[in-house]
Amino acid sequence: MNVAAKYRMASLYVGDLHSDVTEDLLFKKFSRVGPVLSIRICRDLVTRRSLGYAYVNFLQLADAQKALDTMNFDVVKGKAIRLMWSQRDAYLRKSGIGNVFIKNLDKSIDNKSLYECFSAFGKILSSKVMSDDRGSKGYAFVHFQSQSAADRAIEEMNGKFLKDCKVFVGRFKSRKDREAELRNKASEFTNVYIKNFGDDMDDERLREVFSTYGRILSVKVMTNSCGKSRGFGFVSFDSHEAARKAVEEMNGKEVNGQPIFVGRAQKKVERQAELKQMFEQLKKERIRGCQGAKLYIKNLDENIDDEKLRKEFSSFGSISRVKVMQEEGQSKGFGLICFSSSEDAARAMTVMNGRILGSKPLNIALAQGY
């Protein structure tokens, strides 16, 4: 084994650091177990503020192991630090091998109690209770060294009570895998969502309207506090074929004198995934459409709006978008112009940079985002 590889193996990740923790403080702490080669607190490139994690490189692997065994979850500057082996292999982090997802955690369970609970099933590479300023979010991840340890944890802990909560423990699934599962479920739906049928509707009548398409398991018209229909509801069929036929034939049909919407009932997570995918696609299309042709205009006079800015720059070429940024109806003093070609944008920047518009000289640069 070469020297560099040996040092990598003796490297620890230190997470959940207080923002005031310094390299000197960490050096003094970890030097108690053995010689420390280096310590690096990761910082923001611009502000140089701590990002809340660091790497500690020991001279000896045994010292790194001792630190991991004896100092994990020690309190430093009022926060319990979280130690794990520095994992530089991206494949191991992202492959899902040995990764376990836990949800419905009692809010009192912290990183230390999570680690202690799951370490009984095998060696843990990392563990983390997800949290925000208000505390635990109720779910966590544990990455075991082996898949067999992860399987044992799932078999033993899924459905068990931790404190007062029955937890779900299962294999970690990447976002790509979860979205693929949602797409598969979408192609086999049995629940139908109906809206726009007004307030003159109840469960029995809705069942009657949709009963011709197949056996119905349940019907629910959503009502207000007075028991009146809120204009939408759900029908659950016993087969995908019946649900599909109901959507195809009833969507747009008139009920109570107005066209109704009938579609596949979606869970909140499905709707969010679809909206996110749609937003990202639109964003990519906008960026492609304006690549290399965007100008960032600063030092705008407060009286310059979208129309005036477009008029001043229209002589340089076709403009697809102009936007003066505003807050509460007032110009923030900067904006964006998107030309149809990079040549037009370059010409406009050359001629207009420094030109006085209104009462101020313009400051123009190529925009990096959209």
C-alpha cells in the first residue's frame, strides 16, 4: 500500500460542526488520540464561513479508528459532532448498497441514539437524522458497510416501535428509482379523481354515475363543514381497466350542466414530482433558447421599465425576452435582455455599455444564468 492510500484510509469526516469551530480547536481535540497530519474545515469560497463539516487526517489508521470509537457525538461548542470514515468513492455513496432509509422517527431520536440502535446489525459507515432549525424531520439514513447488515436491520426493525413511533425501515431508493416507481404505478392506477360537479352531488349519486364502468370499491365526495359538496371527489375501482375506461369516457362530459374533469388520482408526492420535472424541463428549454445571448444590465434608472429597455436595445437584433427586476412595483436597478443570437448580444454590449439611459450610465455584462 502506498503512503497516499494509507493516509486516505486514516481520514475521518467530521460533521454537524458549530460555525465557530476552528482548525486549531479540532487539532487539539483529535491530537489526544494520536498524531494528526492535517485538518481542513470546508468553507464557503466567498464568505469563508464554515460549511459545518471537516476532514481530519491521522498518521495512523489505528488512531483514526480510536477517535471514531471514542469521540463520535462528543459535544463541541454546544453541538454533538458526527464522525465517519471519509468516503471518497462516489460509487459506494450513490449505489444504494448497504443504504437504509428510516421514516416515522420519534422527534426525540438524535444521531447518537440512531447510531446506537442500528450499530447492532453491523458496521456503520455513516448515519444521519435529517433535521432543520426546528429539530428532527422524522426520517434518517444509515449506510452499512455490507448489504447483509442492511438486510438484517430491515428485517429486524421494520414495523418495530422506537420510543412511541412505529418506524418504517427499508432499502434506500434514489430519486431516479422513486420516480420510475411512480411512473409504473401511474400506468396501473385504479383510483380516479373527479372535479367540477358542483355542490349538488353526494356519494350515492357519484357511485351511480360511474358504476357502469366496473366494480367500485369506494366513493367519496368531499364536503365542507356544513356537509355540502365541495365540487370534487374520488372513486376507487377494483381494476385498472375500469378506471382507465372511466377517465377516457367521462373526462369532459357534462354532469349537473357543466363539464367535469376526470383523471387519475395522484398522491401529493406524485404531483410534486411531475411539477418539478416540468419546471426543470422548461428551465432547460429557456436556457437552450438563450445560450450565449443574454445580457445583464446594471445601474438602471428607476424610471426604466421592460418596454423602455426593449425599445433602446431593439435596433441591435431580435429580442426574445426583457425583464427589469422589481420589488413591490419598484425597479431594483438591474435587468436581463435575451437576444436571439450571441452576435446581436455582443454588438449591443459593445455599443451600449457606458451609454447614459435616463440619468445613469449602463453597466452591461454577459449573463451567466437565466
